[in-house]
Amino acid sequence: RSSEESRDMLAEWEDIHDGARADSGVLSTEIDHAVGEDAVLVHHVFENSDALVHYFDTTATAHLSALSAVATPDLHLVRGTNLTEDVVEAVSDKTTNAAFGVHLFGFVKDDYRLPDPATAIIVTAKWTAKAAGTNDFDELVHWWLQVATDAHDLEQGMVRFEAYRVIGEDALIIHEVFDDTAELNFNSPRAPQTGTRSS
């Protein structure tokens, strides 16, 4: 995109950000500039399914035309303990590139303490089994379960870990929150042999 379109995209997202902050059903909202790309990463936390549907029916719909003129939506990773059909439909109406994950396992340390936003690192990625219909997915789940078990004690700076089963796919959404970059570097050498990553 041209620099003018980039500025228009950022301005539109600032307006969306303001709308999300004013929505009582949006518990938190964050927009980050992608490093090395003319793009943004957006993270919304909704109170419940109804709140997400309301947001997509109002704020997201109101900005869709203007935003689509200057930007293209990429992967949406939607995760929760219970995703209703209304949630799937609301997101799918806005983008064809979405994955919906239902919570499998994980942990949160220190009574849900939030890390310092000035230093915190959040990693969310989708891991897909290399061979569908084989035991690769079971091995992928087992591998990440072992990672979570080890990380709880060994990685003191990992304050949150969550794994979600992607609906309709042999895939997981993995969500990790670290206190700072040093903790992420400690974590980074891990990689499963039975899955491929997209994020």
C-alpha cells in the first residue's frame, strides 16, 4: 500500500479503537503496529459471546467499508471456553480467514496478575498437524501439554499459557504471555515435530 493508504488505515483503526473502548462489553482492546510490515495487530477481549456479536454488528460493521478500502483482513484467531454459532457467524461475515478455538488446557499465575504493558510480550500462534487424519494431532496436543507442564515451574516469567482446539481442524491455537523479552528468549528454542505454525 502507499503511505497515504497506510495513514488512512491507522486513522481508521484509531477510530475503531475509540469505539471499542466505549463499548461496555469490550473488556480490553489493544492495537500494535506490526514490526517490519505495513500492518497492525489487534487484540480485543470481550465479556461474553453476546458482547462480541454486538461489537461486530455495530462498531466493526460501521467501519468495514472505509477500512476495506485501505487494508485487507488477515488471520483472525478467536478463542474462548464456549464459542456459539452466533460468534462464528459474526466473525465469518467480516473475514474468510478465521480460526475458532475452544479452550483445552492452560494456566494463569499470580491470581491473574497482568504483566507490565511496557515490557510484556504476547505470543499467539496457530499450530496445525502436519498430516490430517493421523495421530499427529494427538502428538501435537501431548507435546504442548508437556510444554505447559514444564513451563509452569521452569519459566517463571511466563504468566499465562492457554491451548485451544480449533473447531473443524486438526490444529491448536497457543497463547502465551511473558513478563518481558528475556523470558521469551528463554522460551524460544522449543518446536514440535508434528505440527506447522501460522500466526
